[in-house]
Amino acid sequence: MNIQSAGEIIYKKACEVITGGVSRNTVFRRPYPFYASHARGCFVTDVDGVRRLDFANNMASLIHGHCHPAIVSAVTEQLGRGTAYTMATEAEYSFARLLCERVPSFEKVRFVNSGTEAVMTMIKASRAYTGRPKIAKAEGAYHGTYDFAEISQTSKPSQWGDLNRPNSVPLAHGTPRGVLEDVVIFPFNDIERTLSILDSHTDQIACVIIDPVPHRVGLVPARREYIEALYKWTRENGSLLVFDEVVTLRVNYSGAQQSYPVKPDMTALGKIIGGGFPVGALAGITEVMKVLDPRENPVLFPHSGTFSANPITTTAGRVAMELFDREAVDRLNALAQKAVEQIREAIALADVPVSITGAGSMFRFHLRPEPPATYRQAYQAPEVTGLIRRMLDYLYLEERIMMINTCACMFSTPMTQKEVDKLTQSMLNTFRHFRPELIDLQELETYK
């Protein structure tokens, strides 16, 4: 007799009213998605009652894990006063003040509702400020689902073209040709090729957008000299240098940009600054941010949003970022580094061709002996993604570990050495279980 799980039952019902049964493809899996029941700290319990250690943290957005008491208390208090008004709130000001005091390049802030919206707003503000149509972005970098931002985020060998002039490759079917023509693609961390490509569009580029530790490119930090070269080029050619720190703000107290001597003109934010609620923000220097100012005449970029800066999100975000102080950042980064060290020992013990990249409190596994340095090296053939999927299912079902679907871990502050040891042992078990497949994978032409 086939007994259906609670998740399977829910999914069948969901498919009747939701396209594909899910509202975000990242949680989809076959034969059905996993469904959460409740969570606390760094653990999530599913609808079948199984408790798992959470290294996904809702795609890196929960820096304090689930249901942090201080955040819950502050939000509950605000709920009693209202969730949103057609009025400004002091909560918006308080949170903006905290962010500006935290990151030196933040002179002014505007809140939105997602990281995608933050990047979209940043791109449109760059165009409004410069009067130019094009943006330049790294091949493979993920910047959300805005038409222009998503170009070439999943380029494949059959599409990506010459490394000296990478193609602008659409993600969604039906992307207008004009969008492709207004996105310039360059190879991440390659100064010579990047500058050569940018030089072909000197008077057309509104901004060069960079994620300092791009997850899809391989979770490899941008080299200091690379960021300096981009900054110099934008100064000389009237463009803006803008950062996407939706994920990477967690890397240091002042974000990944703290690692570089030059500062961006604008930064897009999201994920951890929401305290567990939907959020996005754009922050930057006053001169550029002025394009959004309703006091200007004319207003170069009229901007609004029904739930932007709502008091629930800004209250939760303020408390979350107050808790993620310098001491908390340093402790979490040290814990993640300890995990990397232990897992590298497990890799050696299992004798498998696996490498690790990352920064701060996040890292990613690669099924290759040497870590990738570029998107084209980090690109995963179908055989690789298939093995990663099986490894993640094994971790989830057998080891009771949750990870992001690229085989990446995002730490949260409730974690301790106990959770690190659990992760290490689970990875050792996984490496041993899949060792024959990991060895065979190296024979693929992709790795030669």
C-alpha cells in the first residue's frame, strides 16, 4: 500500500491552483517540493515532522535564523500599531540612519521590497543620472529577474561566444532584442578583457554593476585590482560603479565593499536587511541619489512603491542589523571558516575531487579538484547538476541537512561548533557515498 506523505498531498492540491505547484522555481523538486511546518533558530521542521539543520536560510536572507526573539517581539509590537499606511513612519528613518552609519558609501537610502527591485531601481537611477542607455555586467552574475539584470546569467557553452566579446544571452523566452543590445557582458575578474570591452562603449554605459562575491560565477571574491580598475574606468568615462550587495552585505560589517579601497556610487541591498521579511534598498552618494528626490524640478526618476519602507520590514530589519554587530559578524565569519577547514579535511579523508570557495559566512562546493576562478570554469554541465541534485537530496533525506541548490551554505548566528561538526560529518558521509560518481565526473570533457 502506497502511503502518501503530507508534502505529496499538499503538492497535488497546490498544482490545481498554482502554476507548477510553486511560486518560486528555486523550491521546486521532483516528485514534489519539501514543505515546512515551523522553524526556530537554525532548525526547520517539515510537515511530516522531520527536523533539519538549515544552511539555506531562505536563500541567504535569514542572518539570525528563524524566529529570533528580539525580532519577533519588535514586529509583534508594531503589528498592534499597523502594518502599512499611506504615510511615512519613523521606523523608516531609524533604519536608514543605521544603514548610513554602518557603511561609509551610504549617504542616502531608498527602500523597496526585494533585491530584484533594488537592482532595477539602481539601474534606472544610473540611467537617469548619466542619460545613457547601457549597463555592463559580468557574465554569469545573478542580479535578480529584471530584464536587463538577468542577461547572460545562465550562459552555456553553445551560446556564450568568444571570451574576448561574450554574447548577451537572454534568460526568458521573448526578451526584446533591444534589451540584449543595451547590456554589455564582460568576464569577471579579467581586467584586460573587461576594459577592452568597456572601451567599445565608452559614451553609452550608464553603470558597471558588480557583485563583489558573485554566487553564480562561483562565489569567488573580486580581486582588489579588478575593482580598482573598474572604478578608474568609470571615473574616466562618466559612468557609475554600482555594487549588488543583496547577498554579500553579510561578508563584513560594512559589506563586501569594506574589503576594497574604492567605494561604489550606489549599492543594492536585500535579504539580511529585512530581518526575515521581504525587503530591498538602494543606497549611495547624495549627488546620484538626488535623481529620486521629489523636491527636485524636474524629478529625473519618479519612484514609489505601495509597501516600500513599511514599518514591519523596517522594524524587523533595524533590529536584525543591530544584532548583527561587529562582534556577531566576526564570530560568524570565524565559525564558517572553521567549517571550511574541517570540511577540507573531510575532502582529503574521503579522497574526492571537491573544492570550496566563498567569503565571510558563506561558502560553496565545486565538484572539481581545483576551485574555479571564472564563470566558464564554474559552469556546470547537466551531468554535474544532476550529481549535485542527488547529493543535496541525500543530505536532506539521510543527513537531515538543508543547503542552497548550488551546494552552498549560508551560516546564521544561532549556529555553534556543534552544528559545524554535524555538517562536517554529514559532508564526509556524502563524499564517501558518492565517491565513485565524483571520480567518474572528472572524465567529462568539461573538466579537461
